[in-house]
Amino acid sequence: MKTITKLLILFVLLTGATAFAQKKPLLYGIMLDENHHPIEGVNIYYADIEGTVRTTTNENGFYQIQLPADRQVVVWFEHISFKLSRIEITMGAGDTYEFSSLMLNNVEQMGSLIINAETGSKRVEGVISISPETIRNIPGAMPGVENIIKIIGGNSNNELSSQYAVRGGNYDENLVYVNDIEIYRPFLIRSGQQEGLSFTNTSMVENVDFSAGGFQSKYGDKLSSVLNITYRKPEKNAIQADASFLGAAVTVEGISKNKKWSGIIGGRYRNNSLLVNSKETQTNYKPTFVDVQTLLNYNPNQKWEFSFLGNISQNKYHYQPLTRQTNFGTIDDPVALQIFYDGREKDEYRTYFGAVTSKYKVSDNFDLKFIGSVYHTQEQEYFDILAQYALGEVDTNLGSDTYGDIQFARGVGSQLNHARNDLDALIVNAEVKGYHDIKKNLVEWGIKYTREDFRDRLLEWEVIDSAGFSLNAPILDLPVNNQPYTPYTGPLVPYQNVRALNFVTINRVQGYAQWSRRMVVGDSVQLYMNAGARVHQWQVSGDNLESKSQVVISPRAQFAIKPKWKKDMVFRLSGGLYYQPPFYRELRDSLGQVNPDVKAQRSIHIVAANDYSFTVNNKRFKLVSEAYYKKLDDVNTYTLENVRIRYRANNDAVAYAYGLDMRLNGEFVPGTESWLSFGYMKTEENINDRGYIARPTDQRLKFGILFQDYVPTIPSLKMYLNLVYNTGLPGGSPSYADSYQYQSRLNDYRRADAGFSYVIVDAQKKDKVSATWLKPFEELSIGLEIFNLFDNQNAITNTWVRDVYTKSQYGIPNYLTSRVFSLKLYAKI
């Protein structure tokens, strides 16, 4: 471990840090004709104070041209066979921007692009930017922003969940913002198939930024990552809709005649029955996931901006399992678990969210922003499910009438699970932020107050009967039930019994201040520096709780450099001290009791990165490599079952995580962006000085591909591929078991989702449309999606079953979805 730490520190010292692009802004791209073929000889030029600056496209349609910084220029695109077109563009020093377009022979194209300093700074801040078009097109069982994040920055072995883990952290360690407003998730969800819709409505997204570690002080107090989403402000009236066998969505947007008012509203419906009914458990499954989301904007003058973001969602999850058979073991010793169910589960999650933001321009160099938000969730989890099982050898005789059934039972038993869990939570935030631009120095600060009120009732128990004899909870000091060999005289108690009633209030005060500066040293060596700190004070109080107050301070910094090399490289070093003050679920132990003394988990981040932009066959690519190391103290250990996390709430461990992430993105096919990612990671924890073992999120290798293509002879026919390979996660352990004795892993996760679409109408085809009914459409496409293309069996957790004869426990894998086909329709008016 010490050797690895030294190597990482040496790597950091040798590679330096970060910076930004070239001194002069660079505009580049590929010009295509209506058939998506490259156009050679397009004249590209703009007028400068020293004369006209020109370039032309090569045989592959590629061009690049340097522009003046921080002022608007008109760039013209001219060819004898096509209509003259232009764009108005403003770029900051050091920025690069790709502008690829189709040239038409009957329409003049005009547009305006503003590329400000913020766009160029993402490279030096270590932020990944993802286009909304890529997010919308890439197929997945849970489509949306999180579907992409799982590939390029996070890890997940559960396609039914929108949650993800980043660099050894768990699902509770990720910050999510929409328009600078922090977003929360429901609390009682224990299975990915219960989640329904993520908060983010993809149809409303304008920009997505993601940082996997070493992020700045302006972001909140979590240990792993930041996902920062910006919703767009409408510039015209439009309607877009999509529908598939899994659900539907409609988004309406508009703007007033005086341009002061604009708004966008979207409604979504989701039903995962098609996916879940493909699983090995036969069920009656009736889920409905519905939400309505809106963003309203008002700009009365150049000084003020106002906006309102609202969301109402209702997830109903009704589940009635019938039967299940899982075959496992070996060819020589095939074993099966057969279960017959009785009972049902009825869960409901209703959330209401509203936020008001106001931005005031005090002067040209000083902006203020005010944010107020309210989040209210009402959740219930009710179930009574009796499972009667048999574990035994399978009949493998092909001619037998009982082929595939259990022939000899090694163990039989039953399991009864009961729950009546209710949670009501209200979270209120008030925040003010300031932005000062002082002579090439950017100073940012903010103060935030949060009040969290939780009303929580936990009532759940489990009774296990094995071979006709009730099993006692192993954590209780009771005599062992060893029937029929010896009589049992002790009391009959549940194997698990969680009963708690919690009324908890948490008050938080947070503040941050940070400074950033960009400079040029010598001829063209460019530097970027950022330093700041956060302070977080919180107080936990409630019925029958002793009030507890704690304070943490979190310093963070980033440094970047772009040397004067022919190769376009940026080096970045970032890190600091990161704390995660406990949220309500982290205060609650495995028995449901709240411990107000839980400390903030602490992590030291060191991230060293290299950002390399290059050209191959006149196609632009970017390769980003990041080596990271995290040392964690006061770790709040937990067990992970599907997506439910149960903390021990006692800060009883230390841990570490280190690894390497590499991402390559670019236009492998002209006009489309694709991504390749590779990651290696190792994370372990030491609980009560018993030695290091794998953490529940210890996923050693990951590999992902997001690929887009089209048929050259039929450019309207497009293909999208989402390919994931992850090594297996730790398989967990039975309830109350010692995790040190259960360190086996699940099988590797392998999944491919493919999408095919035929574009009927788009911007290039619109003027050629002859059918009258197609005239109103700006975009129209129809497609086919194939989920789990190769029908791989992926497991998310184990079901632990006791063999009464060998006294051992079998980990029976709980498999996820199999191959599913779905049609999809997309339209925009």
C-alpha cells in the first residue's frame, strides 16, 4: 500500500497539473453534403482588422481555422455547388469548438454561437461535457443522463437503476444539480426496478457536465462526484414527443413575443413490465411511474433574471411474485432453487419539488444569485410475501417427464417477509451566491441554510423455517435450534426484526469561497489555478435524541498547465480534503435506530490527469487519462443489497481507493460522436482493525463503448450501440453474517444495448418533404431498440439459502433482465 502511495505521489509530481487550450481560439469541423459525403474545396473565411483570413476543406471535408479571441466574427462557408452560409461566433482565448454542418444547395444557413470562457475552462477543471443529442440517442433499459454517466465516469451492474457508484463510493456519495439546485432521491427504494424515472428529463436538457473527483469548493459536501445539469431556455415554440413499449414523454416549450417570458413543461410515463417480466421470477407486475416537470423563466430587464423549476412525481410499484426457478452448480452437479410465492408488495413514492432562482447583475464584474427550494417526499413500503422453497439436484435426463425439475431435495423451507414502512420528509434550502470578475481573477462565494425534517416508521421482520424448524436470529443470545437432534426450549423469535420510530430534524449551514485565475507565462505556456474551501456545520436533534452539533472544513485546489508543445496537451492536478456530513439515512443503523454522534466521513483526493487532443485522418479526438488515489477515514460501513444501503452508523473503518480512468471520444464517423472508456480500480476497507477486505463497490475493471454510425448508402438509417463490461462485484453476505467470511464475487457484468432508427424528417430533409402530413414536423424518426442484445445472464445480488444437511449456505444469484425488443417513435414539431 505504501509503495502504491509513493508511486502515485511520484506520478503527480512528474506530470504537473492542468491548463487550457490554445492561445488563439480554434474552430474546426467537417462539411458534408445532403448525403453525408465530405465536401472538398469549401472556402471558409472571415474578415479581420489585418485582412481576410481563409482556409479550405480537404478531401475529407475537414477544416480548421484560428479566430480572434473575445469578439464576435462572421465566418462564411462558400462553395460553387452550394448555397452560401455563415455563422456568427464569439470564442474566448484558449477555446476550441467543433462546428460540423451539412451544406444545402437551396437554403442559406445562418446561425449564432457564443463560446464563452466557461466552455474553455471545463477542460482545465476536469469536467466531462456530454451533448443532449448523444444522451437522447443512446439506448438503455433506463435511458437518460445516468445511462451515459455509468459508462464514462461511474460504475453500475444494474440496468434497472439510475443510480451509479464512482471510484469506490456508493450511491449516496454523488452530488446532482439541475440549474445549480441540489436534487434529492427517494429514501425507501430497495430495488432498481422500483425507481421508475430519474429526476432529469432528457428532453429539457441543454448541457451536462460531470466530474468524477477532485472537484471545486463551489460544489457541495459529498465524497465521490458531481453531476451538473443545465436545462435550456426556449428560443421558439416547439413540441416534441417520444413513445415506446416502455413509456412515453411529451415536452412543450414556448417564448413570448417580447422575449421576456419563456417556459418548458414535460410529462413522462414509464412502465417497466416489459423488462421485468423477462426475468426468471414469474410475477403479476403493475408499475406506473409518472412525473410532470416545468421550467419558467422571466427576464424583465438586463439586470434581473427569474426562474422557477418544479417537479411532481408519483411512482406506484405493485408486485406479486408467483414462481421462480434458478439453475446453478456445475455440469457434474447441477443444482436448482425452486420457489413458490404467496402474497404481494405494494409500494408508493410521491415527491413534490419546487425551486425559485433569481440572478441580479450588480455591475459588469459582480453577479448575485439567490436560490430557494423545497423538497417533500411521502413514501410507503408494504409487503407480505411467503416464499416456500426447495433446494436440490436437477433431473438432467433428456427423456424424462420431469426434465429440469428438482429430483432430490437437499433442503426445504419457507421464508415470510413483512413490512409496514412509512417515511415523510421535508427539506428546505435557502442560498445566496456571488461572482466577482476582478482583473483576470474570478472570486466565487456562497452561503446556504438547510433544514431537514424526517418522520420515519420502520416495521419489518423476517421469519425463516428450514426443514420444519424455525431459525433464530444469530445476533441474539439464544440457544441454538438444533432440532431434531436435540429438543429446543427457547423462545421463537424472528430471524430479522427491525422496529423503529424516528422524528429527526437536521439543521445545516454551509459556506464556501474560491479563487480562480488564468494566465500566460512566457510566450504561450498557460496556467490555471483554483483554490478554495468549504465549511459545513450541522446539528441533529429529535425525540429521545441528545442534540449533537459538528463542524468540518474542506480545503480544495486545482492546478493546470498547458506547455508550449506541438502536441495539444493539458496536465492537471487537483484534490483536497473532502467531507460528507451524514444525511438521515447515514444516521440510521441496521436496526433503524438513529445515532446523532455519527461523524462526517473524510476522504483525501489526489487526481492527476492528462488531456490530449489530436487529429487522425482529419478527425478530431480527445484522450483523457486520470490517475487517482483516495484515503478515507471515519468510514460509515454499510451493506448493499440491490440499491438499498444499510449503514452501521458507527464510523468503524478506514478505507482507500485508487485506480486509472481513460476516455477517448471523437468523430469515428463524420457527424457523430462516440466514446470509449476503460477503468481499473481497487477499493478496500479495514473494519475495527481486522484487516482489509473488498468494499461492496470494489469493481476492478470496466470497459464501455458508446458508438454511433449510419449506413453510407442510406444515411437516414442510423445505428447506436451501448456496450458495457464490468468485472463482478462482491456478492454480499447473509443477514447478520460476518462479511469477512463472505468474500466471493458475482459473475462479470456483460451487456449490449442496440438501437436502430430511420430518420423520416430532419433539418436537412424538411424542405424536400412532399407528403402534406409531414410538413409540420421538424424531426420525425422511428426505431427499434434491442436491450441485452446477446441475452447475457447478469446478477445483481445473491439469495442465501441454507442446506440443512451440509449446514452450508448457497449464494443463489438474482438475475437481471434478458433480451427485450421495443419499438420507438420520436417527433418534434
